[in-house]
Amino acid sequence: MKPLSIFGCLLIAAGIIAAWAAALGIFMPSLDAYATFMPLYAVPILLGAVLAWPSRPWPLIAAAIALLPIAGTVAPELLRTIPSAPRGAPQVRIVTHNVWKRNLDPAQTAQTILDAHPDIVLLQEASGNFRPMLAALRQHFPYSTDCPTRCDLAIFSRWPIGARDYHFRDAEGRSFGPPLVWARITPPGMAPFTVATLHYGHPSPPGPQARMRWELAAAVRRIDPASLVVAGDMNLTPWASAMREQDKALSPLTRMTRALASWRRSVPLLPIDHLYAGPGWGLVEARRLSATGSDHYPLLVTLGRR
């Protein structure tokens, strides 16, 4: 066997190990973090197939086996149904952005947000270099949330904000659910709705993030989900089993963002920022905005009332 063919076989073998190990994350949460890169595993597999196939047919069979878990996790994301907004429905433009504590250009980041002309802005990691820009945003958005010192989340709105808080609370004022900031938006001529933003930790080790996901799902079951919007940096890609579990757990909310790569700024490959909306919303458009001083890209999601 020629050296290139041998190298191709090794690439395919590495792809088989990586892809199938990541697929086992559904049974072993500690492996699910490797599913973050699932589509990228196709690169060495396909390259290996090209290099190895002239020698004998079995490398192509091995490559097909290696591609099975990739297709099985990526295809559902591309094919899933997202409800559309009715034509002529009132629309809400929402920007969600992890502005990064070490933001390299806070002023340009703020300008990119403003240039998108959003109605609502949901920010994560707003306590670092970007903090001076919060005052600048308040000049354009007259309504915003307060946040405890330890919190780095913020909500800005061009419409009045009614109730707001850090954590959801029951009738007795007891908090429930994960750490998040929420606000009740009361736009003129439109029914009020609730928006919330949060920031998950990294998927490895899986325990802390899994706890936040469970707490969020439990919280959604305790409140009216019809007009609820939840968005933020969730540190999860759509091909991770944890994301598929969350999609089911947050039902009837629908994830309105579909494979929008938002990290990392230099080479955006991973869709880890997401927006969910209740059955009272339909999608008009979801897109990535231009790069900012953050290591994440901002997302603009336009929703229409249903």
C-alpha cells in the first residue's frame, strides 16, 4: 500500500473514532462535548477516502461508516421545522450577543448593535471591557434592566419594561430556575411579552451545564410560555445530544436559530448562541451580524406574532 493510501486510512480511522465517540454522548455525557465538532470530523474522513480509495474498496466502506453519526446528527438540524410568522404580523427585532469580557473594540461592538436597529438587545458577559458602553446604549434604548453586581447580563428595549428581575420568582417571591435576567416588554399596540437572557458554562465537565439546562426547562414549565423568548450564549451546538434534549425539554418553545455559526470570531464554525421562542411567535429571519470586538458574533432574530 502506498504511503498516501496508508495516511488516508489513518485519517478515516481517526474520523471513525472521533465521530462514533461523540455520538456515544447520548449515553455518556462526558463524551458529548466532542459532538461540538461533529461536522468537522467529515473533513479528515473525506480527505482520507480520497487518498485511500485507489488502493482497495474497503476504505470507502469505512468512510461511509464514519460519516453515519455525522449525518445522523447534522441532518436533523438542517431539516427540522421552524414556524414562520404570518404575513403582515407585528414584528420584533432582537439582537443577542455575548460581548466578551475582554472585548477588543467596545465602541465598534456597540455601533454594530445599533446599526442593526433592534427593538430588544440581550447581552451576555457585559461586565468586562464592554461595561462603559452600557451607558451609551441607554441613550438609544430608554428602558433597560438592573442586574446584581455578580451578574453580567443585560436587557435593553426601545419599548417600556414592566416587571423585571434576576431569576424568575413565584407568587411568594421565591426564586426558581437558573441565573438569568428577564423583563416584561410592553410595546404600544402589541400584547406584552417576556424576554430572558442567560449564559451557560462550558459543556465539560457536563454536570454544571446540565443542571442549568434542567433548571431552565423546569422554570419554563412554571410560567406562561406562549410569548416567552429566551436567548443567550448556551455553549451548545445543535449536534450535541444535550441540545437535542434541551429542544425537547423546552417545548413548546422552538429554537429559532438554525446552525448559525457564532464562535469563534476568527473562524466562525460553532453555532453556540441560540434563541428560543414560544408558540405565540413565528420566525421572520435569523442571521449573523458582522464581526465585533467580541470573540462571538451577534445574532439578529426577527420574530412575528402569531
